[in-house]
Amino acid sequence: MFPKSSDTTFKDKLYAQHLGKTKAFEKPKPAKGKAEAHFSLVHYAGTVDYNITGWLEKNKDPLNDSVCQLYGKSGVKILAALYPPPPPEDKAKKGGKKKGGSMQTVSSQFRENLHKLMTNLRSTHPHFVRCLIPNESKTPGLMENFLVIHQLRCNGVLEGIRICRKGFPSRIIYADFKQRYKVLNASVIPEGQFMDNKKASEKLLGSIDVNHEDYKFGHTKVFFKAGLLGVLEEMRDEKLASLVGMVQALSRGFLMRREFSKMMERRESIYAIQYNIRSFMNVKTWPWMKLYFKIKPLLQSAETEKELANMKENYEKMKTDLAKALSTKKQMEEKLVALTQEKNDLALQVASEGESLNDAEERCEGLIKSKIQQEAKLKETTERLEDEEEINAELTAKKRKLEDECSELKKDIDDLELTLAKVEKEKHATENKVK
């Protein structure tokens, strides 16, 4: 296309190469109120019109001199060969002019935006929401089913739903599943016995009335098909609701039974009071009852005199006991004084014996130190004696050696003297013969 191409030549080439040759390329139909279109592409989601004004310039991807120089210095031979350094005359023609910053193309801008988007996605936990157009007339409350289904199909939502239905999108760790859904059938997991979380989950799911093809067991998690987890949640909510209702019923029954018991006790008490009042009202007019009312105060005074006599007797007895207690207290105080004196004497004796013990310990420590010093001196003397014995032995050996050498030398001297005497004798004999 480059370097002499233009937007018009680009459009002509597109028409020459694709118009009538492929169904995906069409010539746009002029429409009122819409931007000018030069060609149309038939996508799976519908037909899209394109305008080629400035198309080539926007998609031009110029090379950067610094990048070319960097690639030319690469240690990879193939990459360095693809970007050779410019010839010297080219540099001279440029006259030292420095090229400005390279133009940012559409593709580089798209890559930069994509990089920023992916950075944001990796640093957050997004939840996507699909936005759909309910109708093209912008009428509130109107839903065009064909348009909505078409958007869902083009956005891949229906395909995603189909894949989710065939796969197992939901997953829970065995321990969490056991803890959350144990309430559905707690009898399959015995209390007080250890059971592996995976085995407990298998037993629990096997005992629940669900389609057993809608879940699979992994190494650490249990996987569910779409919708099964919602069914389990509904079953759990129903079970919890029934348990809560049962607890509430038991609580209400207990409270009402306790209230009924209190009511029966109050009723029996009221009956007893009413019976006693009726009985008193019936007998208070009897002559014998009037006589009893008159005699009762007299009986109370007699009882008071009797109690007073008993109190005097108790007073005398307590007085005697107090005298005995005071005597016993005096004796105990005397014994306490004697024991205190004895305790002080024993404390003095213990103190003196402690001082004697300290003196004995000091003497013992002194003897131990003296013993250690004597042992050190003895050890030093013994080592010195051993050294002297070794030296003495060495000197004795040297002496014997010298004595042996001396005896040998004496023997040699004797031999030499005998030889000398013999030579002298022969010399005299020779001289005598000469004379």
C-alpha cells in the first residue's frame, strides 16, 4: 500500500479484491442521518459500516530510531541482521537533525489501553454486568425478545450458560461443605467420632434427595453443576426454618408449662386460704372458741414465766462456764509464756550452732583449699621428679656410652703402645745389625 497510497486507492483495492468474492464484504447503502460509510463487513452479530477517512495514516506504524539502534546492538545475530546500522552518507544527509518523538499509532494506543485495563483487572476483583438494549425505540417497559436474545447470543452469554450447564462451575472445600450442609442430615455423620471431610461429604450428598449426576468429587473440593448449589441452599433454609420452628415450639411449650405450674400452685394456695377463712368464720361464734380466746393470753403469760426461769438457769450455767473458760485461758497464757521462753532459748541455741557450723564450714573450705594447693605442689614435685629421673636416665645412658667409648680408646691405646714398643724393638735390632 505504501508509500504512494491514499484512502481512495485503499478503498479501490478493497473493492477489487473482496467485493463480490466474499459474502462478508459488502458495499454500504446510503442512509439518512448516519455517517458516511465506504464499505461494510458482515459480522456474526450483524452488519457493521466502516469509514476509511484517515484509515492509512491512523494505522501507519513508523519505526523509532532508538529502537532500531537497540535491536542492531542485540546479541542475537538474526535480530541484529534485521536492523543493520545506516550508511555514513545517510547520516551526512540528515545534517545532524534529530527526529522528534514518534507518532503514536492506533495499534500502539490500543495495546497501551489494553495493558492499563489488564493491570486494573489484576489489581481488583471485578464483577461484570451485561448491559442490554431492551428495544430500539427507547420506550420504557418495552422488551423486544428477539433483540434481547440476539444480544445475548452475540455477547456469548447463551454460550456461557450452555457451558456452565454442561460443566461444574460451583465448587466448595470439603470442610466448608460439611460444616454448612451438615444440618440437612446430621444423622449420617456420627457425633464423637472422627470422619474425613471428603468421606463425610460423600455420605451427606448420598443421603440427600438430589440428582447424583449433578456433582463430582475432587481431591480437595466437591464440584456442582449450575443450580444444584441453589437447591441445596433452599433445602438448608427450609431445614433451618423447620428447626427454628421446632425450637420455638419447644420454648413456648416449656414457658407455658412453667406458667401453668405456677398458676396451679397459686390456685391451690388460694383454695387453702379460702378453706381456712371459711372454717374460722364457722367456729368463731362457738362458746368453746370464745373460752379459748380468753384463756390463750393467760397461757402465753405462763409460758413467758417458764421461759424466764429457763433463761435464768441458762444464765447461771453460762456464768459458770465463763469462769471455767477464764481459768483455762489464764493457764493457757502461762503455758504460752513458758513456750515462748523455750522458743527463744532454742532460737539462741540454733543461732550459736549456726555460727559454729559457719566456722566449721570456713575451716573446711580452708582445709579444702590447702589440700588443693598441697596436691598441686605434690603434682608439680612429682612432675619435676619424673623429669629429673628422665634426665638422670639419659645421663646414665650417656655415661655408660662414654665409659664404653673410653674402654675402647684405652684398648686402642694399649694396642698402639704394644705396636710402638714392637717397632722400637725392631728399630734397635736394626740399628744393632747396622753397627
